[in-house]
Amino acid sequence: MPKSIRKTNKNGAPYIAIIVSVIGTLLIAWSGSFTTLSQISVVSRFIQYIPTCLAVLILRKKYASKDVNFRIPGGAIIPIFAVIISILLLIKAGIDEPMKIVWGLGGMIIVVPIYFYMTKVYSKKYNDVEVK
């Protein structure tokens, strides 16, 4: 996150980030009922599970020759099954109430540009530093 948000107090707690999180959480909590918020939370999680499951497949193929400490049993069956179930649940949620999908994606739409910007900032910062 930007340096202004990473500021810490004397105990090392990132107090600005905590304040921003609290304000954002309160605004979201006051925006709807518990049922609506829980449904949006479920949609957001399933949207995040899909790339995670796909990453298992990609990383398994990319690093096939590396020794690993843990390998998911069943090969690609579990990640593929998880992606299919996640997509089916998202479709079901979208059919029932399409706005929940929009709200679930809303947080990602806001956060993804920040993520890519900060990735660029940190990759430039750490590429300039020599590793000893």
C-alpha cells in the first residue's frame, strides 16, 4: 500500500491502515442487511477461489520438475472440480440476484488497479537493490 497508509504508531501498529479499514467496513456494513452482506461476501470469495484453483494448475505445470513438500492428491481433478463448482455457484447467485455479482465484483474492481500499481512500484524498488 502507499507509504501514507503504512504509517505505524510507537507500538508498530499500522494505525492509518486500521482507520481506513474500519471506515470502509462501517460504510459497507451500514449499506445493507446482514443477509445481503453475507451473500456479497460469498460471491467475493468464490470469485477469488477461481484464480487460486487455476494457479494450482499453472504452477504445477510451470514447476513440474521441482521437488515439492506437498502435492494435491488427485492431480488436476480437485482444482478443476473446484473451478466448476465455483462457476456454478456464481451463476446461481447471478440468476437469483444479479446485483450481488456486481457488488461482489465491486471490491475487486477497486482493489485490482491498486494492486498492479503497487506491484509496479515495489518491483522497480527491489530491482534497483542489489542482492548480497
